[in-house]
Amino acid sequence: ILLPMSLEEYQVAQLYMIQKKSREESSGEGSGVEILANRPYSDGPGGSGQYTHKIYHVGSHIPSWFRALLPKAALQVEEESWNAYPYTRTRYTCPFVEKFSIEIETYYRPDAGQQTNIFNLSVAEKRQRILDTIDIVRDPISPGEYKPEEDPKLYHSSKTGRGPLGDDWLEAAVASGPLMCAYKLCKVEFRYWGMQSKIEQFIHDVGLRKVMLRAHRQAWCWQDEWTDLTMEDIRQLEEETAQMLAQKMAK
């Protein structure tokens, strides 16, 4: 995923975007995010960083007839994340679906995405790999999710003076900066015979690619909200968000 911003800006932009989306998408029973842990770690993936453990309640996103057939545990997705920026690792599991997992490793680098094997994959792993570049300006977004205020082709930042971004934004960023790349290695496993390849492909296309495209468009178009924030401000916002979500989920 290529973005016309610095690594320092993206660190704030990403964390701001995550807490804002958690607030917006939590409505209480059947839908929302529970934050179980948000603390520093010193001996884990990437060395030292921030560990978060969340539960996503996804009931309201599932058709009611299907929801009625499932135990409550099936309507939850657990997320564990290790953020040792500029490296992060995130793992998703579902308590009810034991043969299912999504693992995402990310390296953030101040380049134009030229590194061909940043994860040191084996020859066999490279054969399985599908390379996909996400462009926040040129990639189409579904009409149901489109918002003019979240369109980088229309957005102009009053604080930074950046934007709107044209179709040639990448060439301009390569020439004069800033520019960064989020290299993501996404591994999806759904080991149920007969459904495996279809479900895994759906998760890659819709659950990952579509979500990442929209989230990074939002991160860019919300820059007037986060550009003045420090990491201390972000931690304060995360604390407030956790308290607000706990109250909503309690209701």
C-alpha cells in the first residue's frame, strides 16, 4: 500500500484511524469492539512495542436467520496485535471456528514499494504468493461505501495544503516526496474441506483488500484531524475510546 506521507505521519494517522473507526462501528449489543488489553511489551514480535487484544462483536453484520443458528461465540472475532513500529503483526481468530485464522505482518518503509522479498519468503512460499498493489486514488471503491469527503481525488487539507491527489500522484511523490510503503504479508487459513479455497479468496478480496483500501483512503482524508497530534495524544485518545466502548458494550 503506497501513501504520500512520511513514516512518522503514518504512525499517528493509522492509530488515529483505528480508534475512530472503533468508535463509529460500535453500537452496543451485537456490534462493537471490546478492548481487553492495550499495553507496552518488551520481548515479543519486532522487539518491543505496544500489545493490544480486542474482541470484535460482529452479530449485526450477519443476516438474522443465520445468526439464530449460531452460538454466541461464533459471532466474535479476536484480534491480537503487536505494534513495534515500523513493524507490526496482527492475528485474528474465531473461538467457534477452530481451523480459521488470519495473520498479517507489516513492514513500513520510506520507499516506493520496490523491495521484492522483504519477508524473506522461501521459494515455495513465493510460489503461493499473489502480489497486489493498493492505490488509494486509482482503485475503484464500491458505490455503497463511497463518500465524497473520503475521496483523495477531491480532498484538500486546509492544515497541510496537500491534495487533491491526481492519477499521477505516485509519480509526483517519487519525484518530490513524501512517500512510504506498507508491505503486508496476509496469510488466511480456513481448513474446511469443500469450502476452503472459496472462503479464503473471499477473505482476501473483501475482508482484507476492500477494508484496507477504504481505511487508507480515510487515513489520508482525515489528516486535518490527526496532523497536529503527538503519540501522547494518541494514547490519551485510545484510553478514552476504550472507556467509551466499555460503556457501550455494557449497555
